[in-house]
Amino acid sequence: MIYERINLRVDLMMEAGLLKEVKKLYPHRSLNALQTVGYKELFEYIDGLYPLEHAVSEIKKNTRRFAKRQLTWLRKNDSILWIPYNLEPDKMIELITDRLKSMQHASQ
């Protein structure tokens, strides 16, 4: 499910003008801040190393890998309250409120 959402998000970013943004930043491509997923692959496309479709595919793949590493790291922390993204807002608020109350009681 998360991989599908990542793929869709990359497609939406491309539709919203990510390539145009990267082209404007191209003269600064050596900056460390631009050595991130999304920029790196599109700089390689601009350099003629890959077709656009391949660059977009690489963005999706590298974003999925990054998300997997983040989840692996975050799952080690038992204090994180995991809330499903598609939960009704009222239920989210209830879960958060309950957690805050339990934290407050534990600190007393």
C-alpha cells in the first residue's frame, strides 16, 4: 500500500512541475542539498544519461527504498503512536488524546 502511494506521489510531483523546478536548479546541481532523491535522478536525465521514464522510475524505486529504511528505523521506537493514514479524523484525535492522557498520568 505504501509503495502505491509513493508511486502516485511521484507522478503527482511530476505533474506539478518537478522537472521544471529541477531545470531551474540545474546550475547548482553540485550542492549537497540537491543530492537527494528526485533531484539526482532528474539531473541525470538532463545530463542525457537516461530517458525521462527511466529517471521517474528510479525516483520511485529510490523513494521506496528510503521509506523502507525510515520505517525500519522508526519501528525500533516503541513510543511512536502509529496512526493509519486513512483513519477518520475523529478517531485520530481520540487516539492522540488517549496517548497524551496516558503520558500525563505516567509522568505524575
